[in-house]
Amino acid sequence: MATFPSLNPATRIFTPPTDQLQRTRSLSGVYESVLLGSAPRDARIELSFAALSTADKDLIVSHYDGQESDFIAFDLPSALFSGHTAANYLTAGYLWRYDAPPEVVDIPSDQSSGCTLVHNVSVTLISEVAALMFVVGADLRLSLSITPGAATASSSAAGAALTLTLSLDAGLATAS
């Protein structure tokens, strides 16, 4: 998971997340709502960067490519919040994905030393709950040993604070 490039946006538009509700209406006209999740989701941040150098534009485009478009979620650096913190926008536990590829507009610069370009770049990011994130590159090993009358299994991921233990006894299965 690569953090978004630490650049200061020219504009930032934030749309708060919404709770996932299912609303139904009975024949008598009464509405009922069912909460479908424990955390709101789909917050949006629309960022625009004005007059970026080609190197800074390439940071954003390379990050998009490195995240395999919108497949891999990522964190946002504090520079994107320009005097605010991410907590002003969302509580902890959220990561971000691209909603669409970055939009790049190339503009000739006003420099008299040849034809150089600056770039206006805009991206839209959507939040997701970090607990649901797919972890790329995780190395999970599972070992299973069975002895007469008992079976035990354990797994662990190198570099992660994850350990899974499964014990199977005659008529009883437990996992922790």
C-alpha cells in the first residue's frame, strides 16, 4: 500500500460518507430503515492540483498505476489536508481508492525559455473501511498436523500481527 503523493492541492471538495441503509415502505405507507453496515462508507474527496511540474504530475499518474487503477486501497498524507488533519474529515480506519483515472490537462507555461508545459491534475477518491481491505503481497502459511483423536492447525503472516489457530477435537471445533 503506497501512500498518495504528498502534494498540496489547489482545491479540495469533501463529501461525507453515508450510512448504508435499506429503506422499505409498507402498503400502509410506513417507512422502515435497516442499517446494513457498522460503518459509513463512500466518502469522496475531489482534489485538483494546479500548474504541477511534469515530475509532480508523474508522481500522481505513477501512483494510480501502482495501485492497479482502483484495485489497491491507500492512505492519504497530511499535506493533502492543508492545515487540517484527516480526522477533520473522517474518523480513523478508512483507506482510499481512485474513483476514476487522474485527469491531466497540459498547459504551456509562460516561461520564455522554450516550450515547457505545466499540468493541471484532478482526481476523485472514494473511502473504504480499512478492515475490509484486500492485502496484496501477504505471505500466509498454513500448517496442519493430525494425530489420532486430535487435529490442530495454525497459520501466521510474516510481518503482520495476525495469528490464526484452529483446534479440532472429537465433536468440538474452536478457532481463535
